[in-house]
Amino acid sequence: MIFQLNERQEKIINIVKKNQPITSEAIASELNLTRATLRPDLAILTMSGILDARPKVGYFYTGKSSLSYISEKIKSIKVSEVISVPIVVDEATSLYDAIVLMFLEDVGSIYVTNKGFLSGVVSRKDFLKSALGGMDLNKVPIGMIMTRMPNIIYVEAEDSILTAAIKLIDHEIDSLPVVDENSEEEKNYKVIGRITKTTITRLFVELGKNE
Ligand code: ADP
């Protein structure tokens, strides 16, 4: 993964752009360097897709910037590759039990189901609102305070992680249920996972550290 090219790599790109196809010997002589010195730079530039190497012909410039490489890499990561385990309760669960679960599982959002299918989402602030409103936490079911379908924003396992991140930002929410749309006709979705802002931050760190 490349985030920044060094000066020599930028020079190599310019030489290839002007003289393509060009052999590594020719690039080395333009730069007054040996082929061996250039090898790591050429390896990075071809691995990242900025240059293309054809045997016996030489190097070509593909027109891709390192930024477009990063964007392609992010788009290629699927939700299924970074999915976490969802915390799910039935609509009939009391606010008290759901709050305890939120602490025990150390999550910020809980997904709610009715007969096993996604029916809502409850976040920390939803609980705070109900507590401030003086609701009886032991008597009121979570179904009374949750954000309901069809207003739930979700993703599918095959979606790109970029799609998920855009939904989190656009809707100003912390998490997205990952659903299985097999039974789409009846609009019944099984909750199979979750994607949170932490998922995206963790991925950002991994990509940044090149792990
Ligand atoms: P917080 O309580 O920390 O602000 P969120 O920003 O995730 O957490 O939630 C804000 C509001 O959006 C809450 O009312 C919550 O029910 C709702 N919400 C959270 N996630 C979703 C989602 N995936 N789809 C629809 N609404 C959501």
C-alpha cells in the first residue's frame, strides 16, 4: 500500500510517461543509477498498479495515481471481511434488561427483532431519552422506544466497506446492521452482523500501518 511516493519514484513515473515503453536499463541510465538500486522502486510502482511491466518490452504508465489505487483498495474490501457480531434482542425485552446488555456487551447500539427479523435499532441516546422522560425501565419494552423499520439503515455482506462508511456519515449514526436479504420479498431481514464507526477506524489503522 502506498500513501506517498518518494522523489525517485516520482522521477521514474515521469521518465516512463515520456518514454514508454522503456526498459529498466534505460530508466537507470536516465537517473545515473544502477538497475539494482532501482529495483525496489520499480517493484513498488508495479505492485501498486501505477506502472505496468511487460517482459522484453519495458515499463508502461497505467495512468493510475496512488490515490486512485487507495480508493480502489478501499472499495474492494467487503463488509463480510470486517463484520462484527451483532447484539440482538426481541422487541419485548425491557429497557432495563437491554441497558444491562449494552453494558455487558460493551456496545453502543442494539438491534431489535420481531419473530427473528430486524424491526429496529436502539442507541445510547434513545435510552437516555427514555430515562429522562421518566419511563419505567422495568415495564417498558424496547419496541416502544426504538427507531423502526422501514427507517433502519443497513448494509449487506457483499456491499463495499466504502458504501457502509458513506451510510454512517450521511445518516449520522454509529452503527449499521448487516442483513441477509434472502427473504426480500416480504421485507424480512435476518441480522447477521454489524459495522460500526470503530470497524472503519480499525481498518483505517490497519491500512495506514500496512498490515
Ligand atoms: P448515539 O445514541 O450515540 O447518538 P447513534 O448516532 O447511532 O447513537 O443514534 C442516533 C439515532 O439514530 C438514535 O435515535 C438511533 O435509534 C438511530 N439509529 C442508530 N443506528 C441506526 C440505523 N442503522 N438506522 C436507523 N437509525 C439508527
